[in-house]
Amino acid sequence: MKTNRQTGFTLIEVLIAATILFAVIGVVSQTYRSAIISSEKATRSVALLGITPLLLDTIQFRLKQADVNQTVTDEGIIDGFQFNWTAKVIKAASPAQRFSPEDGDLVTYDKKFFLWEIVLTVKQGDYNQTFEFESLAWGTQ
């Protein structure tokens, strides 16, 4: 008896294989896209953190010279990043009293230490990062 057997894939098999293939391609492309986006964010964050020490040094220098009774602000551009910051004194203190052996009294000092609350915003294009921190500086009132 002779059978007429055909070789090849049926339409159902081809459709199932195509569905699996497209699902895998979709998952891989989504993963790749997420990796690219994460890499871009990391690159911007590294660049931002590269200029942050310079900004912190500048802020600290300005606070040592600032009038402690007023809010201090500044803005500018460094390495393509726009920045602005605002600082205000939230606490003032004087050095500890000490005993004076010459006259036997306690010596008190004026307030010389100031705790500043600082809000720093750094922006480049659509990327925006805000830092809030406190910094101790000394000066005169």
C-alpha cells in the first residue's frame, strides 16, 4: 500500500513558532530599551555628582562671608549644568563658656557657629535634581 505523505510544517505550527519568536523579540527589545534608559540616567547622575563637590565648596565659601540675618541665594552654570541654591540660618550657637583664671569669672562668647539649611537644585535639559542638606559655618553676627 502506498501512502502519500507530505513533509513540511502545517499552518498551525508556523503560527505558533511565529508567536513565540515575536514574544521573545518583544521581551528582548524592551529589556534593551530599559538598559539604554538606565545607562543614560547613570551617565547624567555621574556627571552631576562630578560637579557637586565644586558647588559644595563654593556654597561653603559664600556662607562664611554671608550675612547670617538674611537668606543667601546664588545661581549659575557649571559644565552645562544650571544650578541655584538658597540657604538660611536655622540655628546659631556660641562656643562653650570657659573659666578665666585671671578674674575668676566665666567667659562667654558671641554666637559664632551657624547651622545653615541649604536647598540646591541642579538642572541639565530635562534632568533635574534637588538636594536638601545642612551645613555648619562660622562667622560673626
